[in-house]
Amino acid sequence: MRERFGSKSAIVSLIALTLAVFTYVTTESLPIGLLPLIAKDLGTSASAVGLLVTGYALIVVVVSLPLTRLTRRLPRRRLLCILLGVFVVATCLSAVAWNYWLLMGARMVIALSQAVFWAVVTPAAAGLFRAEVRGRAMSILYAGASVAALAGIPAGTWLGQQTDWRVSFFALSGLGLLVLVTVVSGLPNTPAGQGTADRGSAPDRGRYLSIVATTAIAVTGAFAAFTHISPFLTGISGFAESSIGPLLLVRGIAGLAGVVVAGYLVDRHDWLTMAGLIGLQGLALAGQFAFGASQVGTVVTISLSGFTLAGLTVALGSRVLVYAPGDSDMASAGTSTAFNVGITAGAFLSSVLLPGPGLRSTALVGALLSLAAFAMALAEPVFSSRRKLAPATADEPLPDHTRAA
């Protein structure tokens, strides 16, 4: 089994990169769980601590493309080591920060490293494996993000509550150091631009741009519904506040299942997998709107939406490696930016809807945006740049991914 999937060193490196994903995602959102402790210790407001997360996400959106372009000539192992080194030092600095602005500055530095990390980690992990099993490799890689939501953030919150919020950041810094050592010793030192996943296997600018646009719309729909899921569960579905944690855990477990399923399907049917997940998301959010007053219906629909959103991250990561029109690092930076724009836009849209149409409308708007994204996903082959070349290359076989579409 191991020989069919990849070598021992490739598997160890993939586990290290998965742990890096887990560490970054946990670090990004951990202040939410530790908000009261940080605010009290640093003598600031809860809203100011919230900006530690909002500002972090904004940095990732703004600098992903320019920083990736600036660093793309560096060998991937060296670049990842620099990024992880920055993470370790800045996270340690977060733990010893004696005032709010030092903590904010340290987190902005971490965000700068994460912006480039998201661009390079997908091709770095994919380059360790044969093309036909890369979807499964992506499912393992992105499982790190799902496990961060399931276990990393709750565990970091619990550790901070039992000891001190600074201990949680020290622990994450130590975890980052372990990943750094593993990457230094195990990841191949491939020169920039010479890795097997450094270019798209079937480059297609038209399809890539369609994927970017589809992603932004689909993620906006997902987060329009998810941003205020807690008040939806209590105000519309009638759950007690004590039930929110277990319900989000169920959604997280469904998301982990979505990562696994998408990983197996995307290697065989990349376009249909992405389109199917977006269509299923639309159905889930429409069901959340229609059956929001039913507790059973709500559990089913929020689990299904968790399944589809997590699966979409795997499909997206894998498809970029197929259709990237240039460097896969830059293409990954583009889709990462689109994903984060969707998160920001969805959260903003949800906030606008609350005082007007109300909580229930967030699910309806999310469903309508998902429907628009689904239509765009189905139409994706129409935007293919290869269609323009078809008459001149009619006697040449099309790549497998293009034939499948």
C-alpha cells in the first residue's frame, strides 16, 4: 500500500506539511477562544482582541500574490524553512508580548508567512507523489485544517484556560519547531521551477480563471450562512447555547469526511467533483433556510454544508495543479486569495443581512450564491482556452482532464 501511494520519506514529509497546516490554522483562530483571557491580561477590549483575527485574515488576502511573486525563485525547501522559522519566532514573540500592539505586530508577521505558505504548500506536497494519487495526498494535507478546527483550537483554548493564554502560543511555537526540523531533514531540495508539480499538468488559463471566480462566489455563499451560525442555531432552530459546541463538532467531523471523500474522487473526476460539491452546498443551505426551525433538519443541513466546504478545499488544491497557466505557486496564491476574499465577503454580507431580512435570510442568500457558483462551475469547460486551439490541434489527443470535462 505504501509503495503504491509513495515512498516512506514522501509520507513523512507529507505528515510534516499536514502538521504545519494544522499549526497555522490553529494559530490564526486561537485568539477567538482565548479572547477574554487576552483582553484581561493586556488591559484591552474584546473587540480589539477580535481584530487580531480580522487583521490577520486581511493581511493574507492583500499580500498573498505579491509576496509569492517575490519569493517564487527560492527553492521550495529553503522557502518553507524560512516561513516556518518566521512562524516559530513570531509565535514565541506572541507568547511573551507585554502589550497589545506587540501582540498585534507579531501576529501580522505570522500572517505574512502564512500568506506565502498557502501558496507553496500545495505544490510542495503534490510534488512528492505521482499525479494519479495527488488528490489523496491533498486530502491528507488539508485534513490538517479540519483537525485544527476539530481539536487544535478547542485544545489550545482549554490549555490557555487551565494555565495561561501564553502557554498555548508557546506550545504552537514548539510544534512549529518540530515541523521545521522535519522539513529540513526530509523534504527534497528541488531547485525552483523543477519540481513535478511546479507547472499545471494541463495548463488552461480560461478554466483556471473560471475556478478562481467560482471559488470566490461559492465561499462567499458558504460564509454568508456560516458566520452567524451560532445565533441561527439558538434563535431559529431553538437549540440551547450549551449545544452549540457539540453541533459544531458534528459539523467538523462531517468536514473531515468531506476531505477524505473529495480526495478519492478528485483524482478521477476533478471537474465533476468540484461542481458536485458546490451544487450539494447549495442544496444544504437551501435546506437550512427551509427547515431551519427543525432541529433534525438543521443538524443534517449544517453537517452537509461542512462536508461540502471542506471537500471543496481539496478539490480546489488538486485542480490548481492541473490547470495552473503558469507557476503553480502563483496559481495557488490566486485561489488562496479568492478563498479568503470569499470568507471576508461572506462575513460582511451576513452582517449586512442581520439587521434587515434577519438571521434566516443568511442561509437563503448563501444558497442563491451557491447556485450561481454551481452554474459557473457547470459552464467552466466553455471558458477553456483549449477550445480556441481545438481546430489547429484536432489530430492531437486532449489531456485526460480535458477529455473528462
